[in-house]
Amino acid sequence: MSSAADRIGDIGAALQGRRIELVVIGGSAGGVDALIGLLPELPAGYGPTVVCILHVPADRDSRLAELFELRAALPVREARDKEPLVPGVIYFAGSGYHLSVERERCFSLSCEPPVQFARPAIDVLMESAADAYGPRLAGILLTGANHDGADGMRRIRERGGLTVVQDPAEAFSSAMPEEAIRRCAPHLVLPLSGIRTLLPMLRTP
């Protein structure tokens, strides 16, 4: 694994000239613990909007927004249908519905069939966000036990956005990051400590 100094250099090179308005973070098995290591580090006044999506059982309400509201310096809420995305807010996908981003930059909920056995699905959110935000989007894929998110990361890369994958060697479950690396050749493959360094460096115009 590269040294911390090397990772900072890689991050700086990947961010050269970029202005990020939206950060989408996806994960599954082990994702809650990974986010606990990331979201509390975001400072008050952080510029981009942040949307987090983890695989949530459809038969019970998600409590993720409540959990992170107690830990984060930024406002945290569950994404609602037709709600505009607000800079400096952390949103979580709820249970039982796919979450997508419309070109008008508001949320949309739908009951379409599961993707990769998941609803909400990471692919649905990332692909729609890539179409709406293009190069102003950063996609981050964390630990997970299936292949959800790999196609979404590929779409983000195709639309000019920044793609970041957690290092599979340290992931609780390596299947998701490994598949994303195989399909999209992400700009950065980082341990959580590197992603924690990266996030505050993402900035709006």
C-alpha cells in the first residue's frame, strides 16, 4: 500500500481543477462503521451536498439519519421525494424505495424492482446523479458484499465525475469495491484514512 504522503499526492492530482457540488457515498456490509469513520470529520460549512446510501432492509424504517445526526457537524436528514438538494447537508436514502436525483437537482423516490437485490440501490442513485451533475459529482464506493454500485461508478466516470473506491484489502467485505475497480478503473483507490483526507478537500466553485 502507498504511503500517506503518496496518497495525498494522488488525491491532489485527482482533484486538480475539479469543483464538486455533490458527493454520493454508497456501501453495504460494514458500511455503517465506515461512515462513522468519515462523516463526523466533515466540518460545519462544508460546501458540497452529501448523499449516503446503504442497503437497508425494506421491512423496517431506516434510522441512519437519526444515528448520524448525533455525530455530524452538518445537518442530517432522510431524503424526501421532490425535495431539492441543499449544499452542506448530509442526506440518507430511506428504506423500501429507490432514490434518484432528477436533472432539476431534486430527489425522486420510486418503487421500481430491486437492482442487485437491493432497493434502495446504489446503482440507481449514482447513475441518476451522474446524469444530473456530470463532472461536478464525486462518487465514493465503500465496503459491500455484492456488485451494486459498480455500474453507477462507471457512469460517473463516463460523465466526467470523480470516482473513489475503498481499498478492498481493508474493506469489511471486498466484493463491492473489487467489482467497481474491475468495471470502472476509478481515479482513486484509498483506505478509509485516505477517504477521510479527501472529503474535506472536495469543494464547490
